[in-house]
Amino acid sequence: MATVGILGGTGPAGRGVALRLASAGYEVAIGSRDAERAYEIASRLEPRGTGKVHGVSNLDAAKCEIVIIATPWESTLETLQPLAGELADKILVSMVNAMQKEGREMRPIFPAAGSCAQEIAALLPNARVVTAFNHLPAGQMEDLDSGLDADVILCGADNESMAEVAEMVSAMPGLHAIEAGSLALAGTIEAFTSVCISVNIRNKAHSYVKLEGLSH
Ligand SMILES: NC(=O)c1ccc[n+]([C@@H]2O[C@H](COP(=O)([O-])OP(=O)(O)OC[C@H]3O[C@@H](n4cnc5c(N)ncnc54)[C@H](OP(=O)(O)O)[C@@H]3O)[C@@H](O)[C@H]2O)c1
């Protein structure tokens, strides 16, 4: 099984993905600007199954075979730039969304290239960028007893990378991967996260995305 590194993996989004990946048997390294902090947070995660979560620096997380970026959009490109050498030719999964709060609503921000994922692909032309996990509520991801049963919509720079990520996602408890298409679709996927969060704020809920009419 591939090793998976998560850049900015100490936040709620990265922790939830790490826990469920490890519960599917993956060796996961959550990365941080501060390896001590990552070590401390990793030691508190309790995956079920044979996988493990380690805490490391972002540089060491970038050395894994598959890498996930889980930082706020505002710091994504500056986090990735110094790691370009490590990330060349690797699958780089972006779960990054760009948004800002306006009153009780989250509003999407559209980066110039159309999406965070396309900005990342432009910065790292040798990485194989795939988007995933954008809509998942971190609290339920981190609670293995939450009953989460969510679809994860994927967009990819190429079909082979997207299929590899789909296999990884569908192995994770409570998740089903759905391959959507190219990175040209990523902007709408990322922006829809603002709708999901706004629905949850308005309804005091923790809903997630599930598409009907597909056979899993
Ligand atoms: N939260 C969710 O439910 C959820 C669900 C799906 C997708 N997402 C997306 O996933 C990403 C992360 O979400 P999150 O809620 O986990 O965010 P977060 O807690 O604000 O940040 C995640 C990690 O990024 C690192 N970071 C923060 N500011 C940074 C900076 N200026 N420079 C470099 N690293 C920095 C921090 O790690 P260190 O301090 O340890 O370096 C932090 O723990 C976002 O793009 C979000 O839209 C979130």
C-alpha cells in the first residue's frame, strides 16, 4: 500500500482524512510547519485497523508516495512552492477550498486560474493533481462512529491518477469515490463547498454530499 503524506495535516480536515486512511490500512504522515506539533497531534489519533498515523514536518510528508494538501487556500501555494522537487511526478490530492465568511454565509472565492486545483497545477506542472475530500465535514470524518456515508467527487489532471485516488478513497470507511472529470470542473466542486457549509450553518446541521442514481 502506498504511503500518504498530508501537508498541513494537523488541522481538522487533514486529521479526519488521516484517521480514515489509516483505518483503511495506509501508513499516513501528517505534516506541519512544526514537526513536534504534528507528532503530538498524530499521537492522539486512534485509527482502527492496521494503518498508522505519524507526525512529521511538511518536508517529510512530501516524501510520501501520495501527497495531500490540506492547508487554508491563503497559504497553499507558499506551502507547496518549496516542495516542488519532492512533488514532481507524484499524485498531489488537493482538498483545498477558497472561501470567505460574509455574515452567516460562506462565499466562494474564484482564483484566477478557475480553481485552487488549477492554480496548484500551474505552480507544479510536473505533479499529477487530483481534487478530493472538498465537501467532507471534518468533525464527522474524525469521528469513526459518526455513521458518515458520503460520496467524494474527484477531478483529475489525468484519468490514471484520478482512478488511483478513487481506489484509495473508496477503501476508506464511510466514503465512496465518484470520478467526475478534468480539473476544468474543480472550480465548481470547490465553490459548492461554500453552499454545503452555508446550508449547515443555516440548518444547524452536519450534512454531506451523496449523489443518487449511481451504482457503487
Ligand atoms: N474543515 C473541514 O471540514 C474541511 C473539509 C474539506 C476540505 N477542507 C479544506 O481543507 C483545508 C484545510 O482545512 P482546515 O479546516 O483543516 O484548516 P486549518 O485548520 O485552518 O489549517 C490546516 C493546517 O494548515 C496549516 N496552516 C495554517 N495556516 C498556515 C500558514 N499560514 N502557512 C502554512 N501552513 C498553515 C496548519 O498546520 P501547522 O500549523 O501544523 O503547520 C493547520 O493546522 C482548507 O482549504 C479547507 O477549505 C476543510
